[in-house]
Amino acid sequence: MTSDAGGGPVRVLAFVGTRPEAIKMAPVVVCARDHGDLQLRLVNTGQHPTAATQALTSLGLTADVELHAHRPEVLLSAQVAVLVEHCGAVIAHEQPQLVLVQGDTSTTYAAAMAAFYAGVPVVHLEAGLHTPTLHSPFPEEAHRRLLRTIAQLHLAPTPNAARHLAACGVAPEQVLVTGNTVVDAVLQALQQPAPELPFDPHRQLVVVTAHRRESWGQPLRHLAQAVRTLAEHLPHVEWCIVQHPNPVLAQVIAEEFAGIEHLHVIPPQPYVEFIHLVRRATLVITDSGGLQEELPTLGVPVLVARESTERTEGLDTGAAVQVGTHPDVVVAEALKVLHHPPAQTTSNPYGDGQAAQRVCQALLWALGRGERPDEFRPS
């Protein structure tokens, strides 16, 4: 790790640009602001203009710096170029000792590259996730592989992620298992008052979300067809589709789900409201990585609508089942859960609610300001 014997708090610049990044970074921000040895400033790149802001607001936070770098009309390569430019400018202005990035989005990659160009050490939160295929998920898997080379400290959410980093040649002293901060965020959200939900409490509720680029096109059509089949054959079940704001996805949902009375299409919800929504569910069908990590704490089973997933711990413990998007498979697996709901458990292989504390300790340790924190070990 980098040695820093200077006085004063450690200056950290943390970048987010999407809703999941904001949610997972929020517990670290709260922890750092209560820690006298850390001066953490949060940057919202605006990769998704309102999503990150809404997530932060739901958890009682605001960004210190807003970059407004969203460029929806340009190619992905041009979007990343704009993000690198904006992130580089704020790094030059703020002069941090460390740059903290989360996950695998374009914001994560761009901020890490900008820090690398500026000679500032990069700490990667949620490091070590992987899938065997470079283009799935796209472009996230490529970002992960590049971040393995750029980052100087890799904060792995689970022992499996740490083992993958070791297999890829990352030195053990550069890896620390913290648990996933999203579990901290879930527990924080559950402390907030539960809103009233517009669903019959005596009926089973299924929540469906889909947003990944790999799901666009035929996979999303297939998933929608499966949900429609289920909804038509199970009129006693409430169906809730959380619609992503992307118009590509909205069009498919509008076409596939028209005319089903007990199927509700709702806009993205503030984080606290969303957690209370899925807590009420009998089943969640999703391509979201974050939900795979959140739902075990809520004891809600999840069907993973992807052909591959980097969150294998949930599959290993039975908290999740990977079903892809083939309609017959999705229907069959959903019926299993709805007819015979599994016994609820709140054990979570992804975290214990103390990840943010470990991250803050790790940031100090990275600059020689403290001891290496104890690592997360799933129960």
C-alpha cells in the first residue's frame, strides 16, 4: 500500500453515476463523514442524470460535486471519453490522495482511468466479480478486467471474489474482503417507515425488473412473454413490473403487458420504497445484480433472468436460481416458487451490514494510517 505519514484527514474522492453505484457508495459516505480521519467528497458524474441523485436523496444524502456528464445521443465510446474528461478535471481540482470507485459501469472505468492518468491511487469497491465471457455483460466485464490492472487496492465483497482476483494474479496484500455495502444500505432502508403499497396484502406478489443491455431485444421479449403467460394463468397473483426509464425497454413493456388487469407497471421507485416493495414480494424475477445481493437479507427468493451471473454465492446457497430468459424455463421455475414458497432465511452470503466500516478502515490502511481491518466471512 502507499505510505503517507502526513497529518490531517485522508482526502478521498468517490465517484458514482448510476443508481446502484449511489446505493452501494452511500453507506461508505455516511461512515466516512462520521470518521475524523477521512475527508470523503462524493462526485455524481450524471451518467444516469436523475437515478443516482434520487437514490442518494432517498438515503438522505447529496453529492458534493455534480458533473452533468450524461450524453445520451452519443456512442458508448464518446460517452466514456466525456466521462474521463470530466472526472479528470475534478481530480485535478480536488487533489485527492485516493480515488474510490464502485462496481463496473462506465463511470467506474472512466474515473479509474482519469485517476490513473493523474497518478492518484485507485481503490476499487466491489472488486473481483467476473463472468467467463468478455462480452457478457457488456461492457461491464471488460471494465472489470481493466480495473484489475488499474486499481492498487481491491475491496472484494466475498471470499469468492477475492479468490478470483488471486487467480488473476492480483497480489494478496492488495485484496481485502469487506462484504458488500449494499447489505448495509438494505438494513438502513428497513429502518425507515414502510409506505403503503397498492397491492392486495392477501395475494402473492411477484416483482419483475429488467434493464441490462444484454437483455435488450429478444431476451427481453422472451422474459416479457413468460411473465405474461404466468399472469394470464395466475389471476390470483399480483404482478408488478418496475419499468426502467430507457425508452427501448419501455416500448417492449407497453406492447407485451397491455390489458392485464392485475399487472401493474410502475416507474422506478426511491430506494427506501423499493426495498419495502420487494420485501413484500413472494418472488422477484430480475436481471439486476444488486437485487441478487439485497434479497437474501429480505428472505425473498429470486430468479436470475440472465445466461450468466457473477453473483454465484446466491446460487450456491439456494437464495437464487439462474433461469435465463427462455419462456418455458422462466414459467416452470416461477411456478415452483409460487406453488411451494421456500422457507425464509435472512442469512446473506454477500454481507453482514458492516462492510462500510471495513471500507473506511481500508482507506486509512491503504495510506499507512491504520491497521488492516478484519475481513468479512459469511456465516
